[in-house]
Amino acid sequence: MNIELYRFAARLRESINSSFKNENFDALALELFALQFKYNSGYKKICEARRLTPPVVEHWTQIPAVPTAAFKELELTSLAPDERVAVFHSSGTTEQKPSRHFHSEESLAVYETALWNWYELHFGGDGELIFLTPNPIAAPHSSLVHMFETIRGKMAPPESVFTGNVSTDASWTVDFAATIQKLNAAAKTKIPMTLLGTAFSFVHLLDHLAENNLCFQLPENSRAMETGGYKNRSRVLPKTELHALITERLGIPPGKIFCEYGMSELSSQAYSVTSDEWQVTSTSDAARHSSLVTHHFKFPPWARVQVISPETSREVCDGESGLIRIFDLANVFSVAAIQTEDLGVCRGDGFELIGRAQMAEPRGCSLMTA
């Protein structure tokens, strides 16, 4: 057990629980970088090859970022094998080699502290939940499912359920009968309902409802959270059309539909914030639904995002596009600086997600293998 990293993790959890202060980020980032350079041999080699070591790096923006693809080839962890109690795999097709993010009990404690504080701030802890994913037993290596189980455990509503399954080809499916049963029950109550799932899962549920001419009017303040992820498992819908169908079939107003951005290599999540106002021209025809809303994502204060030009490797200006790079302090025992293959547009202290970089492998939680 590495005492220095465990002490850092304990301090970080305390800081997150007591309202993390932005001005502490740079000092903590540099401290964590020095510890990860010291105790994570795979990461140390990467840093040395780039000649970016703790004596040289003076600001968190100079800390070397590791491509997500490196998690497929290297064990980028400071945890000894006997400390590891869980491993999260990246999603993708079954032919692809997954990334591996190892966790100890303390690592999961940091993950869950970061997750719950940011989730509760945005969504509170009321109402029932339907998770359109398999349960943790069926999908033990999914960081998304672990996220959902953590939320369920913190809120502890007895009626909350997982209504997803893992099929024989390892893809995720939705149990329509179980989901509709829960929707029917919720529609008869005044208790708000939150549906959480991948875009792929929502498309399949909404298509099933359309095929059977079913619509629901869920209680006031009901919400939906979609986490992206199609990747050849369903037709791909523009986000405005998908959200319009959620409104049409489930009665959840557009302003109560949120997006989440995360990945197995991270321990923190970003949630969408919206600008302008939704305009709904029709609730009966999704094609005539229009919106002025733009979904921007924002990470919690213990994480930072940069949008990096692939041509210059420098951070772009506000409104310009590039590759998304994230520094997540909650990644205590792996690597805090992660270079994704996702394209985004810089929007102040947040970003707008615009897709995957050309030639990047497809990924999406709807393809998570069990």
C-alpha cells in the first residue's frame, strides 16, 4: 500500500465533501503529478520520454496527458495487484481490446465521493429511478453501471430498478415489459421519475413505444439523463430529435433532459448545462421540434478540461474546436491527465462535444461487454 497516495486520496475526499476550492487546484495537481510520476512506472516512462518531469513542470497545464488508447496496452496504475478490487473496461466493439482502469477500495471511495457530490448538486436526491442498463452483476466492468449503482445506493429509493440485459453477443438490451410496467406505475403517482441510460437504450425504448403506439405523461419534475453511445447498435439520431422523442413519448419536458459525459479512464463526470431556451413547435411530430438550446458540458471544480489543437498541440481559444483533454484529480491511483479522442469546442470553462476524431476507434457505453 502506498501511504503517500492514500493520504492524498483521503485529503481529496475531505476537500470534495467540504466544498472544493478552485484556488487549490494547481497545487494539488502538481502534488499528484509528482506522486504519480514516482509510483506509476508506466506513466513515468511516458513522462521521461517527453522530458516532462516534476522538476520541469510548473503548472497543471504542462502535466503530460496520456492518450486513452494507452490504457489498452499498459497497466497505468499505482496499485499493486493485491490492492485491486475492481477494473473498469472501456466500451467499444467486442473485437477491440478494452482500456483498463484499476481500482482499490480507496480508489472507489474517491470515485464515489466525486460522483455523488457533482450529481447531487445538479439533480438532488429525490424521486424514483429507472436505469436502462444491466445491473452491476451482469456488467461488473462498466464504470457507467457502477456510477448508476452508486446513485441508487445513495438515494436508496426501493422502487428503483435496472431494466437492461446483456445479450448473447455481449451488447446491451432493454427489457421493454419491465420498463413499461415501471413507467405505467410512475405515471399514476406524483413522485418524479428519472430515467438514466445510453442514447442507444433510449432509441430502442422509444422505437418500441412508437411501434406499440404508447405514450406516457410522467409526473412533474421527472427527468431523463442520456449518456451518449450509439456505435452501430441502432440508428443514430441528432440530439435534438432524440430529446424531442423523449418529450413526445415520455412527457419529460426538454428542459428536464440532461446529458452526461464520462469514460472508464476517468473518475469524474461532466454534465450538460444549457444556453438559451427550448422552443417546441410540436409535441406530436418530432421532426418539427426545434430548439435554440446548445448543450455544453462542465466538469466539477476538481477536474479541468482543455480543448487542444491537433495541429499545434496548444489550447485553442474560446469558440474554436480541437481534441478534449481532461485533468481529473479524482484519478489518484492511475493517471490524472487524459487525452481523449473526442472533438469539442471550447466554451469558457466548459466544452461542447461534437464527435470523435477521424480514425478513432468507436466507443460508447451501449456496447459495454459484461
